[in-house]
Amino acid sequence: VHVTLDKAKGRTCITIAHRLPTIQDSNIIGVMSQGTVIEKGTHKGAFCKLVP
């Protein structure tokens, strides 16, 4: 997965991941629940808000 994401650097890419560390280098991360975006931001911001 990481090799493919490295090849996609500099391009617009939509990635679906179950673990935030997989997409930690993404510019913007959207978190969805039941088809609705419930959080949007950086890895650090999204991770801090979702993990107590």
C-alpha cells in the first residue's frame, strides 16, 4: 500500500483506508460514518479528535 501511495505523490488521489497511519501523509483526510463526512482535516487533527 505504501509503495502505491508513494507513486501517487503529487497527484490528486482518493484513498480508502481503515487505519489513519496508512494515509498520514495525505494533505486532507475525510472521515465518513454511514455515508456522511463527519470529520475533515489533517492526519494530526483528525486523529486527535477521533482518539480519546
